Amino acid sequence: MHFSVPTGNFGDILSGYYAKRMGLKVGKLVVATNENDILDRFFKSGKYWREGIKSTLSPSMDICVSSNFERYLFHLSGDNSGTLSEWMRVFEKDGKLTIDGKLLEEANATFGSAMGSEEEVLKVMKEYNEKHNYLFCPHSAIGVIAADKFVKSKNFDETDAKYPMVCLATASSGKFLDAV
């Protein structure tokens, strides 16, 4: 099974990563971001570059640096604290960390990613409410958007298509009245 997880700070999807490492049969973990897309940019290009924060309908994802991402980077570094320390030193100094080659391939073997725009969020919320009488919170809508985009991407292959995609919902739509 694949999982699409709305995330800003990488905590919930990191739990999925640990479960996969412990042997749970998990396919791809799809990082679903809003327009504050540092994680989507990382998994697509290897560029973990700090940018300004945009205010969105999904405020729990309005971040410019993911607080739990360093934990994953530790594992990506081969569990090498010296490498991670150097990466973080460079990132703190320049606001930029770039991973490429085999490390980016390794990251993409486990993770996929996609970003949902504000326009897409409202469209999906409306569509699912009208068609299925289900009202997403904006964060959960981003999970559905990312799942759809990932399934249509070049990173989704025949092997991936054999397994279902689960989109994790994160909150009640009642908590986000402006978006609703």
C-alpha cells in the first residue's frame, strides 16, 4: 500500500518511514505539501532551500523549514552524524542544502511528492463534497491532490500501480471554517 500524507513538518510521514524500515509492507510514501513546498522541492530536485512563508488555507503546513526532516536526513546520510552535522551547518549558513546523485535516487526510492495549490485545494474540497458528500479539511485535500499527481507522474510505474493509495486525513473540516 502507498500512503499520501499531508505534511509540513515531516512528522507523520517520518513515522511511516520508520514503520517501513521496521518491516511494514509500505510502498511509496507521498509527501503532500501546500504552496510552502520545501519538501516537494527537495524530493523533486534535491534542493532543500529555505524560502519565505506564504499564508494558506492549510496553516499547519505553512512552514519554511520542516522540524522533523533532519531525522530523515540522518538516515539518508548513512546514519552518519558527522555528515548530517556538516549538511546542517551549510544549511544554517546559506539556507540551502542540495542532495543529488545516488542520495537523491535513494530518497526517491522511498518517497514521492507533490504540491497542492490553493486553487486545487478549493476545487478538490468542492468536488468531494458534491460527489461524495465528504468535506475535507484543506490539509487532507492536499493529500488527495498529491496522490493524484503522484499516480500520474513519471515516478509511478507498473509495479507501483499494483497497490492501492491511501490518503491520510488530518483534521476535521470544522477546524477550518474560512476554507470551508
